Amino acid sequence: MFEMQWPWLLLLAPLPLAMVFIPAKKRVEAALRVPFYQHASQLDQHSKLGINKRPAKLIALWLMWLACVFAATNPQWVGEPTSMPSSGRDLLMAVDISGSMEQTDMAIAGRRVTRLMAVKKVIGDFVVRRNSDRMGLILFGAQAYLQAPLTYDRKTVNQLLQEAQIGFAGRETAIGDAIGLAVKRLRDRPAASRVLVLLTDGANTSGQLSPDKATELAQQANIKIYTIAFGADSMEVPGIFGSRTVNPSRDLDEPTMMNIAEKTGGKYFRARNLEELDNIHRELDRLEPIEMETETFRPVQTLFYWPLAVAFLISLLLACLHIWQGRAARVEQAS
């Protein structure tokens, strides 16, 4: 819908007409002796040319004035009402990108992929679904980094997740530091909305903060932690004398993950494949339902620059015309 923010400024449109009621200043000019009639005739001809062009110039000036007045009213296009979340959870995702996440014990459409690629697919879908939550992303290996602060821009959070690579944060696993960083980012948020989803495929092997100490800090800050232990229990590995079965998740510290979830009021999950991981995140949607309270706003697009552009183009044409007439007059006088 089109509207003007200050339509009363249109009352200024006839203001230049006031110049009609202002008496012109009387000019007293000295008499001019013209020795050559031919030159005087040329001056008279140029004067008539200017008089003939004057109406077009006045119209152009009027259009410039009206365009500037119209721009001053701040014309704008108001869009359809759009709903935005007014409340929701502050949900941080802590994703392990240590060296063990390059294990190819996951499958997508029958093709073997690394654990990190599987996590990107499932967690990416989870992030997009949480349309009322402020989402954030922590990536951790030997160190923990805040890759995306809490934001409603889920598209950017998902993009930063998809760009994550194994080894960015080192090849070891600092679970305690990841929890500690999440506590730092969530402790000042509303008490009822602090949630951390921690996904790892190993045990704490690095960092300055132990998982137990980090869990105590999370308890004190009233942060609920959902832990997800990720990785297959068994995998066939081809060898010289035939394939053999190995356990790629032998380093997984399930007791610690269970302890973290239990002490913070969260829940522990075990994901052995892509389907189980997807089901876990859908279970998280149920355990932490999305808030439905919304606020409505109408997007506004300002349009004042269009009439200003018209005024500028007219002034440019007038300037070009003035220069052209001046050159034409000089050429005619020279001839």
C-alpha cells in the first residue's frame, strides 16, 4: 500500500506562485549607443530566442520543485503484515569437529559419508525448523569457538555450520571447554529459555575445563543440556584376509555424557546412524516446543529517492541545454 509520511508538505507546492505578488525591482539602465545596426539586430534576435524558450524552462523548474516537495513527504510502500517471534528459547548447538568426526561410518542415500557430513545435514534441518528460537553455534575440537552468536538469523547459522571443516579447532576434543563457553553465552539470558545441545563422538581429551566442572557451572546457571553421543557401534573394514568388524565408537565416553544430561535436567541420546540422529532432533522439537507467541509488523520501503532522481535529471537537462545554447550563441556571433 502506498502512503506518504508527511502529506501536509504538499501544501508547499504552490509556494513559488507567491513570487507573482512580489514587485520586481526597478532597474535603471544607462542608454546604450549602438554604432552598428547589424550587431543590435543580432542581440534582439537572441533576446527573442530566450523569450520563446522561457515557458519550457518554467515548466521544467516547476517539475523540479514538485518532485522535491513530493520527496519531502517521504513516500513509502507499506507491505503486507508479517509475523515475527516475540519469544522463544536461547538454544546453542555445540558440535564436535575433532579429528574423529572424519570417520566414514555414516550413509546418505547409500553412499558412505563422514560423521561431520551427516551432522551437517541433520542439524541443518533442525536449525531451520526452530523458527522462534535464537540459535547459536559453538564448534569445538582441541578448543571451543563461538562460530555464531545467538540470533534469529537461522540461515546464517546453518551456513556457518555447513562451512565447518574437520581440524578447524584442532583434532582433539574439549567437551568441558565447549560447555563452559555455552555457560558464558547463556547465563545472562532469561532463566527459562537456556538450552544447550551438545553433540560429540568421543571423550574429553583436551581443554582447560573438565566436563564435571563445566557441568557444575551449567547447573548454577540453570542451563539445560541435551547430550548426543554420535557414531556407529560397528563397521566392516576390508583387509588382506577378508573384512573384519571394528567398533569406531570405542572412545565414546557415554557415562560422562549421561552424567552431564542428568545433572542439568536434560536428556542423553545415542545416535548410531543418520536416521537415529534425525529422530533425536525431532524428539528435541517435542521436548523443547517452539513458542507460538508472535508480533506483527509491516515492512516499509522508502521511495523518496525516485522523485529526487527525477528532479536531478531535469536539472541536468537544463544545465546541458544552457551550455548548448551558450555555445550556439558564440558560434553564431563568430560567424
